[in-house]
Amino acid sequence: MADDISNFWGPVTSTKEWCELNYVRSSYIAEFFNTISNVPCIILSLIGLVNALRQRFEKRFSILHMSNIILAIGSMIYHATLRQMQQQGDETPMVWEMLLYIYIIYSPDWHYKSTMPTFLFLYGAAFAILHSQIRFGIGFMLHYALLCLLCIPRTYKYYIHTEDRSAKQLAKLYVATLLVGAVCWLCDRLFCKDISRWYFNPQGHALWHVLMGFNAYFANIFLMYCRAQQREWNPKIKHCLGFFPYVKIHKPKAQ
């Protein structure tokens, strides 16, 4: 009975474990810090979602913020259980989210409007089916990194054509959180044996979650600004509570 309580979800079946002792803080949460560290992403995504709905941005941005929330919830479930099915429920939305970013970034310049969403939908569906049957391991990480790299050229073009200093600052914060988060992820992954001997575990993967929550938020707000600029909505970067940036727009009456 005691053994069952100490390991509520059963044996670990996921292909990856992180540098955090399992079931230390709770008998119902395998990796406590890696689980709760997704909460900032949910809060920030809710802030972005409310702003997108309140100002009636295109639906793609509401879906983008909701995808961040779904991804964070999936990550929480995965790290709480460390089960293979829940790992797939974490990784598959990661790919779907990147496909959504690719659509938002590239669709304004795409001449054949229906081909891109159709292809990306079929690609995402095919990946989900394949991923449910095969454990990719390092292949998944390489695939995800490739999707991220595909976003860089067009995003950089947005950056160099943006004159507003506050908007450019968002792009810089996006890069900074990505780089620092990547260092935390790599250290947690590569030096776990050394870290486990320390008196204090810095929880590198949990820090990655927190930083990626801010990273996604900064990226979304920057893309909303760029899109509003394309639509000639006179966007301005404002701050909620003096800290959280958001886009304020002024649509022409005809829109």
C-alpha cells in the first residue's frame, strides 16, 4: 500500500526523465517543479488571449494563445505522471504549435492562401499518427529544432522592418529568453549526474519552462504587432500593470 502511494501513477514509461527526483514533494506528482513551472505560461497566455479577443484580432492569434495553454497543460500532465502516452500528449502539441507559428509568420506573403493551411494540417495530422506509434527520441528533438529554425528568416525580416523601439525590444526579449532557457535545458540534460550531487538543485528544466512561457508571450505579442502593422491598425506597445506588454490597436471604422 505504501509503495502504491509513493508512486501513484505506476512505473515510469516515458523515454525521457529530467534532473529532478520523482515523487519527493507529492505522491501524486512525479516531478513537482517541472510540473508547476508551466503555470506562468498559462497565466501569460490567458493575458494574451484576453487582449486578442478584446481588440478583435484575427482568430489565428486567439488560437495561438490557446495552443500555448494546451501545450502548458500537456507538459504539466506529462511531468506529473512520466508516462509514455502523456509524453506524446506533450510532444505532439509542441509540433502543432510550431506549425501554427509557421502559418502565422509566412501566410501574409503566401500567394496561394488555401495550400499552406491544408498542407500544415495534413502534416500535423500525419505526425500525430506516426508519433503515436513510434518513439522518436532524439529524432523528435531534431525535428522540433528544424521547425523552429524555419521561423527564423521571416521573423528576422519582421524585425529589421520594425521601427518601433518597444516592438524591437520584444524581439530582443524573445531571443534572450530562448538563449538562457536553452542553456538551462542543456545543463539539466547534460550535467545531471554532477548536479544531483549538489546540495541545491537549480531545477534547470523548470527554469526552461518558466523562460519558455515568457518566450512564447513575447513572440506572440511581437507577431501581433507586426500583423497589426501590416493591416494598418496603428499598433502601439502598451503595458498592463506596468510590466506585461500588449498591443493596442486603432482599426479604421471600415474594419
